[in-house]
Amino acid sequence: MIPIRLKIKNFMCYGVTPQTLEFSGIHVACLCGSNGHGKTALLDAITWALWGNTRTRTQEELVHQGQLDMSVELDFLAREQKYKVIRRYTRSSGARQGITILELQISSYDENYQAITQNTLRETENKIKELLNLDYDTFINTAFLRQGDADRFTTSRPGERKATLAEVLGLSEYEKLELKAKSNYRSLTSKLKDFESKKLFLDEEIIEKLKYENELKGIDLEVSSLEPKLKKSQQTFDSLNSISSKFNQQETELSEAELQLSKNNLETQNLIDQLEKHKKTYEEISNLLQTKNEITEGYIKLNCYKSKLKDFDKSFEIKIELDRNIANINSELNIKKTKILTTIDQMNSQIENNLIPKINQKIQIEKKIEHLLKEQLEWEEINSKIKSLNNNYEKINSKISDLKAINQILLSQMEEDRKKFDMLKISGGNCPLCQQKLNNNGHDVLLKNYTHQGLTNKQNYQKNLETQNNFEEQNKSLKKEIDTSSTKLLKDQQSVNTSIIKLKSKLADSLKAEKEINTTKREIEVLDNLINSNNYAESEIKKLEEFNIQLNNLNYSTELHSRIKSQISELALYEEKHIKLKNAETLFPKEESLIESTKNILKNRKSEKEFLSKKIINLKSELEKKDDTNLELARTNKELSTLKSNLQSLYVRKGILLENIERCIKYEKDLKELNKEVSLVSKDADIYNELSLAFGKNGLQALIIETSIPQLEQDSNQLLSRLSENKMAIKFQLVAGRKDSRTGMVSEELDIKVSDEVGTRNYETFSGGEAFRINFAIRIALSKLLARRSGAPLPILFIDEGFGSQDLEGQEKLIQSIQSIQNDFEKIIVITHIEQIKDSFPVRIEVNKSGEGSVFEIF
């Protein structure tokens, strides 16, 4: 991984303004600046963008103070292809976890980027690890000598050292191959078990083939014996069935003849009844025709009285309508008069109860309004007083704000002095800022200065606080007086204004009442004149006179009307007799004809009855033989069904046996193919079993580690010899470790031995400067080993510590060592705050802290 461009925003000490660092053209550079200004934060930004890991425990700690989100963009080169990774984080409100967004892009031929982000955050992170062939832990164990972390590899447990070395060597690929080989072996083994079960099944089925063939021969013999018997039985059944069908036809004819005879008897009786009815009707018609003159005379009188009744009914309807109209007009006259009288009463009540009392209140209302207007003039004086109090309140408030600001500055100064004082106490003889050694006199002078400055600031702070409290007490009194006066004034204003509005409304009502009373009195006088002169309903009175004249001219008599109705009731029976007479004149010749035709039909029905009776006797004689024939037919049918059922069962069983034999032949072929496949799968399973052993930790992995350790040891000693003037050397040894309780195998561990002029001793016994040289040499050797495994120079090396633990000579040797290995890396970035080191590098990246956040500049 080679960084090309880094862009950060709101990340740790870097603020809201995005900062961009271009790595292009940089080979070896020094990243310098004061402690806490953000040097290491740049490297944390790289690891956070790629893997989501940094020195901190949570992402919340990485967000710039006071901000809600942060982002890092990194353009980098991997496998000769440009990529861009963008990681953003946004804080969430409350106790909920923040939101992380990760994007991965690849550069296209036109220098634009195309997204290759995966479906989830974890999948995208795995994609990045796959591109880099490197995870976070391997990176910080090899390419990143992080502050306070240079001894990570050497202080790890022996088992962890071997795991780290395996990761550097890329042995995880062999583990994947081992797992894949084991998975394939298990799959093939499972397949072989399935084959054995299938083979056992086929063997059992094939054994049954001979049994099926013998049973088939027996069935063929039974079929050849039953088929002639079935043919003979079928012929007998067909002959008997034909005779039975003839009997069924005769039974049908008998039923039809009996039904026709029954129908004949019923029709004959109906004809006799009809003949009697026609004779009776003929007699009644003859009697009715003898009274024709009487019926005709009565019918003529009835129609004459009906004509008179129509005229009287019409006059009666007119009389009812006139009576109703007269009653309606009288009702309307009474309603109108009552309505006018009610209106007069309401107007008099309005004058006495409403208008006169309002007029009498006018003088009293005007006096009250004049008094309230005088009160409004007094409010100006109260407003001036409140305004003066508010001005005093604001002035004191301004003084309080000034004192608070001064005290805030004093507090910051006291906290800063206290930190410096504590750092001076802890660091002993070193400067808390630059870590330079101080003499005793300089140390005491700094302590006294911090103490004196702290006491002075504290006294000023207390004095300002006391003055601030006095001002606040004054403001409390002023605020109380202002609130009381303002509340009372507002309450008085609201009360007076409301009263004036109400009084003005009442005064307007009084003036309006003076106008209304005269108008109302004139309206009452007009209504009284209408009542007295009867002019309130002229049209209704005129209509009433017209209706009375029409009623007198009608000449309607109730008595004569009733007498006509009585005559009509007496003559009503002639209307029905007249209808019957007309019908009788029409029916008389028809009834004579019906009597004659009915007699002829009765004669025909008698001849038909004699024919049907003879036919029924003959059919019954023929059907006496039917029962014997049906018994023989049933016996033959049963015998035929039994033969058919037995033969069908044999046919079905024969079909099943043929299918079973065919299936056994197929199973014989399947068994041959299965035996061939078992042989092939067994060979593949043996191969995958051998591959899983070869790719395992005790196979190729162990062989690669064993062959890599001498090279790692040689590279480490080559650099350590240069750093220690050939006084120190490292020895790596693979030793037996703990026994795995599950597999029973003993694990291997990587042990480190260090020798110097005195002899071989433990790593922990070496001083800080010596330990760093050992760590530095091993870490560089690991980086070179990683480069050899990838087949190209290791892209980048970050060194974030070490110079402070070395004397001048040790610092010079470290610089020379870095220069000697610079051709092994694409980029080397060294982080330090020591001034003497900065000029030893061709490129310098200066990091400084401003009020808005850290910034950097390349020199």
C-alpha cells in the first residue's frame, strides 16, 4: 500500500476546514511539530480509513471537540492500481451508537473513480484487506513503528510472535487451502457413505429378479387356462340377456296399457260429469230467457237514476270546496288581526323595558368616561420611572458580563499554570514542554514563577467574584422593582381601557335608543289605524263575499240527493240480471252442441276400453316365464364377473412383475456405474486428505517459517550490528509450546535470545535505548521479509518514536540506519519533535496547532 493523497476533516485535532496531504514526490520525510499538535494523528487517520482502527478505544474519541462528524479520504496504490477509500462517522444523539459510512472506489482509465463498495461495512473492510493482503495488526507489527508500540513484536508471547510471523509470510492462504482441502475431503467421504448405502440397496433389489421371473411363468399358465372359460360364459350370458331384454320390453308395454286403461276410466267419468253439467246449464238458460221483458225494464230505470246521481255528486263536491274556502279565509282574517295586535304589544314592551332605561343612563355614563380619561394622563410619569430603572439594570448587567469574561480568562490561566506546575513536578529535571534537561536553579525558578502567577490570578479572581456578587444583588432589587411597577401599570391600563370600551358601547346604545323610541311610537299608531278601519285584509273580505254568492246560486238539496241513492240501491239487482241475460242468449245454442258432442266421445272411450283389457290379459300370460330366466341370468353374470376379476388380477400382477424385472435390469447397469464412481471418488478423497496435511501448520507452513527465520535473523543482526557497533546480536529459535487439549499436538513457539559483550540474556534486561535498537532492527527485518514475500519493495514505513530514548550518537546511528534502508521502501515517514533531527531529512512536514485546529505545511 502506497499512500498518494490524504484528506481529513474534524479528525482528532484537525478542525472543520479540510486538510490535504500530498505524498506524491516524497521518498523519505520527517513529520515534525510540538507534542499534541497532531503528528501521530495523521497516521491514525490512515489506519482508521483503511481498517477502522486507531490508538483510541472508540470512534467517539476521534471526533474533533465540539463537532458531530468526521471524515478521512485516502488515495492509495495497491497491486499497481489506484484506489480511494472514504470513511465517515457521525455521532448519534443520546446513548445510541454513531453511524459509520465506508466507500471504496477504483480509478478508471480516464482518472475518474468508480464505486466498488460492497453490500455491508464488514464486507467492504474485508475487500480492503484482500486488496492490501494486510490487516491492521500485521501493519503495526511491520510497517508502522507506532508511538509506545515499537516493542509490540518482542514483548508478545512466543505463540503470538509465531502467529504474527505467519501473517507476515502470508501463511493464511495455506490455512485457507488446508480448510478447503479438508472440506472437500469431508464432502467426498460423505459422498462415499451415500454410495455404500445406495450400493447395498441395489444389491438387495437385484437378488429379487429370479423370484420375479419364476412367478411370471406361473401367471402365464393360469391366464391360458381361464381365457376359454371366460369366452364360453360370455356367450351364455349374452343369450340370456337378450331374452331378459324382451321380457323388459313386454313389461313396459303392460305398464303403458294399464296406464292408458286407467286414463280411459278417468276421462269417461269426467265426460259423464260434463254431460250432466251442460244439461243443468241448458235448463237454467231456458228459465232465464222467459223473464227477459221484466229484466230489460228494470235495467232502463236503473241507468236513468244513475245519470241524475252524477249531477248531484258534482254539485255536492262544489259545495264542499266553497265551504272549505270560506273557512280558510275566516281563519286567515283572525291570524292577521292577532299578529298585528301581538306586534303592537311587543313594541310597547320594547319602549318600556329597553329604550327608556337606556336613555335614562346617558348622563351617568358620560361622567364615568371623563373620570377614566383623567387617569390615563397619569401613566406617562410611571413609564418614565420604569425606563430609568431599566437603564440602570442594563448598565450593571454589562459590568457583570465583563467581570465573568475576565474571570474565565483567569481560570484558564490558572488551569494552564497548574498543568505546567504538575508536569514540572512529575518530570523531575526535564522541561515539561521540550523534555530538555533543566539544572536545579532553572527548575526552582520555574516552580516559583508558576506559584506566584497562580496566587496573583487567584486573588484577582476572588476580588472580581465579590464585585460581581454585589452587582448581582443590586440587579435583583432593581429587577423586582421594575417587575412590580410594570405589572401594576399593565394591570391598571388593561382595567381602564376595558372600562372605557364598555362605557362607550353603553353610551352609543343610549343615543341609539333616543332615535328608536320615536320611530317605534309612529309604527304603533299606524297599526292601530289598520285594526280600527279593517283595512288589514281587503282582498280576503272581497273573496269571502264572492264565495257566499256562489253557494246561494248552487241550489243543492241534500234530501233529494239521498232519495236518488236509495232508488239506485233498490234497482241494482237488475244490472247483474241484465248481464246474465246477455250471456244466456249467447250460450244457449253452444250448450245444445256440447251435449251432443259429449255423447259421441263417451261412445269412443267405451270401444278403446275393451281393446286395452284384452291386450293386458295377453301380456300377463307371456310374463309368467320371466323369473326363471332372470335367475339363470344372475347366476351366469356372477360366474362371468368372477372369471373377469381373476383374470384382471393376473394381468395386473403380470404388469408389476414385468416392471420389477425391468427395474432390476436397470439396477444391474446402475451398480456397474456406481462401482466405477466409487473408485474415482475414493482416489480424490485420498488426494484431498494428503493435501490437507501438506497445507497444514506441520506441513508447508512449518517449512516456510523454518526457512524464513534465518533470513529474518540475518536482516535483524545486519541492522542491529550497525546500530550497536557490532556489540549485539539476535537469535530466533522455534521451541516446543503447549499441548493442544483437543488434538493432542504440541504447538511451536518463537523465542528471542539477545547477546552482547557480556553474554546472552533476556530482552527485558536491556536499557531503553538498547531495547529500542533491538525492536527497531526486528521491525525493519519483518518489513523486509514482508517485501520479499510480496515480490516487490515494501511500500511504506512509519517510525513514530525512538529518537528521544537515544543519546546524540544513538540518534545519529538511527538516522544512518534509516538512510541505509531507504532504497528498500517506497516511502519512509519519521515522526519527531526534536529540533536537531529535522534537518537530517530531505523533506519536512511541519504540523502546527491553531485556534481552528491543526494544520501542516511541506518544506
